[in-house]
Amino acid sequence: MKALVLFSGGVDSTTCLGIAADKFGADEVLALSVYYGQKHSRELDAAKKIAQYYGVKHRSLDLALIFADSDCSLLKGSSEDIPEESYAEQLAGTDGSPVSTYVPFRNGLFIASAASIALSNGCEYIYYGAHSDDAAGNAYPDCSKDFNDAMSKAVFLGSGNKLRIEAPFVGLTKAQVVAKGIELNVPYSMTWSCYEGGSKPCGVCGTCRDRAAAFAANGIKDPAITED
Ligand SMILES: [Zn+2]
């Protein structure tokens, strides 16, 4: 194995998987999906199907217990509703705190777990799909360039200089991520981003709005939205 891809089944990580599969070949790529106690399993179901589509090895990891004390609105045990606003609206008037859908240190935990699994499988790279829109306004501080630089250094040193982080979208917007994916024929119709677990995306949560805007900026309708 060459590369481990942190893989949620959403737009960004599926684009990462497309990049890694294109670069190394499916046989050299391990996709890792993490269950962290989210309210629904739609994205993990999508992840499984997309991994099959690409023909990559897929592993799932359950880290829900680590977030048992969190009141993050994405989590099953939370009393908070998932906001039906854009990230800009959610961040307006706050003191720079993360949004309610920020899962405490999620990317830090995922990357650390991924590093252990990557080393055990002989991988040289960990791919993950953080992009600049998510870091804007400190909405998700564990998507920022500074965070990525620090984690990259930690992973490289802690692995005995064997493992590197590739975060190809850290300086890009979500619209630019989608543009890259369109080039690579990423199967966006199979992806799931919505924070709600309905039969189809809700269209009003922060991630649904972001995703629709990213496709619109590329002049196409979100291929996961089907009319019925
Ligand atoms: Zn939604």
C-alpha cells in the first residue's frame, strides 16, 4: 500500500480518493472511514459503495466513544439541532469560536489514528480533504493550513520520517475541489454530504449549502440531487 485516504464519502474526501487512485492505482490505496457517533450512517454507506466503485481496500473504524462527552450537534447524543444556515450566517456575530458542527479535534484524532494504520500497512502518504472554505472564520480550526503544517510535521517526525500528509486542498476553495474532481471523473452522484440522514439531502444545512454553491460555481447542478 502506498496511500491511506481519510474517506467520509463526501465531496472533498471522495475527490482525494480520486486523486490517490489516479496517482498510485487502486491496488495501492487504502480508504479509511471513521464512525464518530454521527446522527446517521448515510455518508458511511456512501463511502462503502464509492470504495467498491474505485476497487480500493476499505476499512472502517469506530471512534464514537472518544466523543461521548461532546455536545456537538452532529452527534447522536447531542441536544443541539443541526443549524439550517450557511457557515457565514453561523459565524456572524460569534467570537471566532468554531461552529456547532465542529467535532472536537476530529481531524487531529483521525490523522493520528490514520498514521498508525498507514504505517502498519506500509503506506507513505495520508491524504485528507481539508479545504480553505472550512477553515474560513475559524469554523473548523482543524482544517486550517497552520493545523495541517503542524500535523504534517508531527506525523513525519513521529513515523521516523516514513509517512507524509498530503492535503491537496488546504489552499483551495470547495469550488476548486469540485473542479479538480470533475477533471478526474469523480462519481459525485454517489457521495453524501448532508448532516441530516434523510432519504435525500436536506438542502439547508451548512454542508448542503456549501456543496450546492461549489457545483453551481462550476456551472453544474449537484449530481447527487435527483428530481422526483
Ligand atoms: Zn443537508
